[in-house]
Amino acid sequence: MDSKDASQTQLNRVLSQKILRARARKLARPVFAEAQKELAYRVIMVNLGGGRFAFESEYVEEVVRLKEVVPLPGLSAPFVGLTNVRGELVVVMEPGQMLAPGQSSASYSSVQKRLAVVLVHRGRRLAVLVEDLLGSRDVDSSELAREFSGLSSQLSLLTRAVTRELLIILDVAKIFEEVRGAAGG
């Protein structure tokens, strides 16, 4: 090996070491930043009425595709009917009326084969119709918006938090309160 090849090999080693050190520093930064994050919510994200909403995962029992919804006489919005989820009858709710009063509600015949998120709160279950399941994620407290004044008054009552990317985290306890009020007790 001549001196030119040897110096080129030495230069390549030095450059490789610099590149590897730079990569190591870059990869080490997010690990430090992750330790500083503060988990605010673990959520299941869904699409409702063209908007991105989320439920805290601790209240989500499962996501099901509805096979059959049976209407009940005299049942009014936001309720659509009953469905069987693993041997138990569960009330099916179309959240559109609750989130945006005046919005048309789905009829029981139009909900067959739609997705529903089964929520559980204090032993009660409720199937909430959704258009699409968008996934799950952890929401860091630094992602939360300080205020969410742009929401309708009804929606803001049912909102627990909003991220800067406008993901609306719904308050499951308040949804169950609204459902109880709408059901007359």
C-alpha cells in the first residue's frame, strides 16, 4: 500500500468516526427529551362527523363492527337502538346530536356494519357510533392547548382537553351524564 492509499484510509477512518459520533449525539437527544415528557392522556382516536376526537383509553372497552341494531319504540336522539356485544345488550348512541345540536341523527337502519366504540363508566356500557378508528397514542401535557374557546358551547361542555393539532379529547364521564339526562334519569 503506498502512502497515498494509507493517508486516504486514515482520512476515511477519521471521517467515519466523526460521522458515527455525530449520529450518536443526534440519537441520544430524543432519549433525553422523552424523559422530560409528562404523560397527560392515553387515547383512542376516532373520526366523528369529519372531526378528530379521542376517548381516554381507560374508558374504552373495545371497538366493534355492529352487526345488528334493534330500534326501540319511543327512543329519541341521540339514541339509535340496542345491539348485542358479547352477550350483553348495549345502548347505541349517535353522538352527532350531542356534540352539535341540530345535526341530523342516524337512523337504526343506516348504522348496520358501522364501527362503535364501547365505553364503560362506573359499570355502565355505551356503544358510540364512529366513522373511523384512527389509532391510539399518548398525549404529552406540552401538546395540550391552554384554552379551547373556538368550540360550540355544547361541545366544550363535553370536552376534557384539546391538543394544539385540534384533537378533541372527550370527557367520558360527562358523556354518560348527558346520556343519563337524555334518557330521563
